[in-house]
Amino acid sequence: MRYASVTLVLCVLLGLLGCDSGGSSSEMTEPESPTDPLRDLASQQSVRVGAAARAGPLLDGGQYASVLAREFNALTPENTMKWTPLRPSADSFDFSVADQVVAFAEENDMDVRGHTLVWHRQLPNWLTSHDWSRDSLMTILETHVKTVVNHYEETYPNRIARWDVVNEAISGTSRRPSIWQETIGPEYVALAFQWAHEADSDAKLYYNDYGIAGTSDKSDAVYDLVRGLVEEGVPIDGVGLQAHVLTYPPPPTEEAIVRNMQRYEDLGLDVAITELDVRVPLNTDGEDGRPSSEQLDQQADYYARFANACVGAPNCSDFRMWGFTDAVSWIPNAYDGYGAALIFDETYEPKPAYDALARALGESSGDGN
Ligand code: G3I
């Protein structure tokens, strides 16, 4: 791999200084980027390239933090801005960890995507175990949305330019049952956008969901929901296409992704690739539970597919993965027998997907925006 050879050559040249291509010690020589860092390539296309960042390893420093800052000009807090960490109780907020993640982004000139204000998961017990009236739950939600958005606008002005306001409100082709849907009713979606807009009128507000990157029944259902919001005058600016996909069955074709992006462009909306990862079934084709070279090449093609679609679309300027190293990934916990979903391996060696992404970001002629 190119990174390994660069490291090897450096090791030979540096001789007695000592050098190690793996490990996670913060004392080790900081690894060089194998190409121009992705963030430099993306900047030339006026695109942000980012990854979900987990607070623990990020705040520990070390290789996780240094590679994240080196390669990306954007991050999305993976869990730290969800309700459970932010809301220890009904009448308190705890921004301590999330603030440190945003401060890291500020120090490293990275854009932060706020994730997420309204979701059916990672909700605290005090919220889910109580039988709220509609009015009281609306007050709780309004307070949450406005307090969180205000906090970041005031504490780190302009650092969070985009929010995933509502996450995964569609299941199949219908509204997903949730505490919000059941107690407030379907209008909770429009209300959340309105409250976020009142808190920060400059922020770009997104609906974010999975399984909607291409064309499908769910993709159509989300499109209908979003078009309805636009027609009602709800302050929505874009749609986040999560893209948690597999090497097999394959993800949507580039043409389907482009067509889907275009229909949002026709509505006057931005799109973003918000959570791309390409998980690989292990222990089948690979050796010793490791992905085979065919799987890695397939994965690389799929990363490039999403990047090409985004860079080429006039309304896509935000391309993010759900993590960046197989050392820290939600996949093995969530999908037994799957892993190796990201562009760096567990020792921070870039995989073929990294090179494919670098090519897609470096060579595309799209104009972004
Ligand atoms: O914080 C506890 C820790 O105290 C405990 O020791 C540990 C034991 O398993 O669990 C920790 O909580 C976990 C949390 O991540 C923090 O690591 C939860 O069990 C685990 O369920 C949670 O998973 C997160 C998941 O959202 C929750 O639904 C994943 O990390 C996160 O990657 C994932 O992210 C979502 C996006 O927000 C929305 N789109 C889909 C995406 C993948 O599901």
C-alpha cells in the first residue's frame, strides 16, 4: 500500500531515528498523509469532506485525533450531541463533552455538522418513561431544539452551519412510530424545523435518513415528506443521505444517486452525503476474518461512486463518512459478521477506498458549491 511504502522509505531514510507504521501511541512520529490530505483535495472542489467523530478517542489525542484533523475539514459528532449525553434531566443540559468536540473542530479549522436534534433513538429514560401530555412534550422539544442550537451559535459562532434537525422519521414508506409522532403528532417534524430556524436563522437545516440515497419506495416517501414541507413554507434547506451500505447487495447506482440529488435540486434544496460506510461480510471470502482484496476493491468503487455523485452535483457540497478508521466503528457492534467498513484500517493504514476517494475528490470536474 502506498502509505506503507512511504512509511518504509521514510524509515530507511531516517534510519536511527526509529519509526513504526502502526500502533496508537501518541509519542510515535505523526503519520504522513499518503497523498495530499483529503481535505486539501476536497477544498479544491469546494466540498467539505468529513467523518463522524467519537468523543472518547478524539479527546484522548493520539493517532485517531491526528489523522482526523489531518485528513478532514469537517466532522460530525457521532453520539455526543444526541439527547442522552446532552440531557441528564428534564431541566438540565450537559454540553461539556460536546463542547470539547466542537473546540477540537475549531482548533483544526473543521466544520461541524450538528447531529441530531430530533430522533427516536438515544433518548434518556426520564423522557421515554414518562407519560407526557402533548403540550408538555412540545414544550420539552421546543426547549431542547432552541437551547442546543442557541448554545452553539453563541459559544462557537458559525462553527455549526448545518444541523440534522430531524433524523429518520420515515420507516418503510410511513411515518415512524416514536414518542414524537405518537404524542405530538406528525407536525413535530415541521415544528422542529421552525424552532431550529428561530434559534439560528443562518444555519442550514436538514432532514436526514438512511436508505434514501438512490430511488426506492422509502426514498420516494422521504421526497414526498420533504416536498410537502417545502410547499408549506417550512424552513428546510436540505436532505442528508446517510448511505450505510454493503459491498453486497450493491448500493444504488451512481445514476440513481445523481437522479435523486437532482430532484432535490429541482425543489431548491441541498443534499449531503452524511454517513457513508461500506460494510464487508467477514469470515466468508476473506482470510482470518479480514476482507479479501476483491472486497476492498469493490468497497473502493462504492466510496468513489458516492463521492463522484456528490462532487458532480450542483447542490451537494458536504461529503461525510460515518467514521474513518476500522479501529473505531459502530459496524461490528451493530452487524454481527460485518466490519472493515471505513477508509483506514485498524492500524490507520489507508485502504483502497482511501485512494479511490482521493482520486474522486482530486480529479472530478464537478463545480460543487
Ligand atoms: O455509552 C455507553 C457506554 O457507557 C456503555 O459502556 C456501552 C456498552 O455497549 O454503550 C455505550 O453506548 C453506546 C453508544 O453508541 C456510545 O458508544 C450504545 O450502546 C450504542 O447503541 C450507541 O450506538 C450508536 C447508535 O447510533 C445508536 O443508535 C452508534 O455509536 C452510532 O454510530 C449510531 O449512529 C447512527 C446515527 O446517529 C444516525 N444514523 C444511523 C447511525 C448508525 O446507527
